[in-house]
Amino acid sequence: MYSVIVVPPPHESTGGHLGQLKIADGERLAFGRAAADDGLTIAHEGVPRVAGEITAHRNFWLLSNHSEDQTYVVENPEGAGEHIKVAPGRMEAPVPFEFARVVLPAAGDLLTFDVWAPRHTFASIARHTLAGDLTTPAFTLDRTKRYFAVLTALCEPRLRGEPHAPLPAVEDLTERLRPVWPTVSRSAVYWNIDYLSVKLRLRPGPDTAEPGHRVNGKKELLVSLALRFDLVREDDLAVLTPAASEVVR
């Protein structure tokens, strides 16, 4: 059974295949400017003749970088900036993403192709009949509160597939939140950003803060933490859309 699907970039050759390339557990697929007949040919002068190799391994895959001097990047298109780097000469680096985009630097261009590993499996996380105290949550966020709407609006540009998008200014956040929070103001947004910084332990609370101590780049820290640990997901963007006769409390 096929466990990995490689989706070539538009207009590129896939050897003797048409469209997607499917490889089963243990099979290998070479890619490069002069790939084998059954490999993925990427016709660009900046791509090595044999640039690398993909190996299917159960429900994930391995990437080998045969370049002498170029690092390859594997992005998670659903991860709002999540990625791994595969250094030149690195063999069989494991890639955990279910949907991935391989980025190859090539003479000033960034070439990409996609790799899908759709057979990912998950175990149940139910406690069943385990006795004892419940585990204390790492982060406690109430998705019905205004601070969560502020955090979601902060993360929105990167959640929408722009991992390097600049973060919205407070004025932009205020306008973005107005449909679900009609009385929002710049000072209220500032207050919620400060509150989130304390709640998520990015800065000390007012009772323990050292005099003169301040944390710069609060918005960037908040977004980085929220996206890294999936505190805000794409589904949460719904909190920025007003329901009929309802706003965020």
C-alpha cells in the first residue's frame, strides 16, 4: 500500500508517471535535474543533477540531501511557520508532517514540491479508568473571552498561510475585532496583550516584576508561543466572525 505521495511542481516531469508519484513503505524516489526515469525531474540549472532522495517509512518519510552546499527546508503548510532544515549531505532526515512542502534554493529561486503522508495514525488520548489526580494543563485559555479573540487576531495572518507575514499593529487589531467587539479600543487591545503576556508566563505578574524590567516584542513572543504549541488553530478564526446577534463576551 502506498504511504507517501509526491506532488511535482507545475510543468515538471515525473519520469514515466503522470501527475502524482506514489511510493510504498521502503521504496525510494530520487529527485533532481537529471533524476532517473522513475524519479522526479526538476529542470532548473540551479538544482543538482541528483539533488536528493525521499524514502517512505511506514506513516512518515525520510529526506536525504545530496547537495554539496545548499540546505533544504521542509515546511508544514498547516503549521504557520513550522519547518525543519536538512543540511547538505544529511541522510534520511525524518519528516513528521502529514502535509509538507520541500523548498530547494536554486540560483536565486526557491523551488518547491509537495509531499503527503496521509496514513498518519493517532492513539486515543482518553484517560480511560486511570486513577489519580488530573494533569495540570500547560496553558489555560478560555476561547469565549476577549483576550482569546485578541490572540487569534494576532495570529491570523500567519494562520492564513503566510508564515512570514508581519504582525498586525494595534490599530489593525482594533478594526479587525470591531465586528465581534463593537466597543473595542486601542487601550483595551493593549491591556489584553499585556494580560496574555502574564497569563502565558512570558513576563512576570505585577506583584513579582522587577523594577524597571520590561519585555520587548510581546506580540511576536505571543504569536510564536501560540502557533508553536497549537494554542490557536485555523479553526479558531471563527471567533473573529460575528454570529447572529452574538459577540465575543
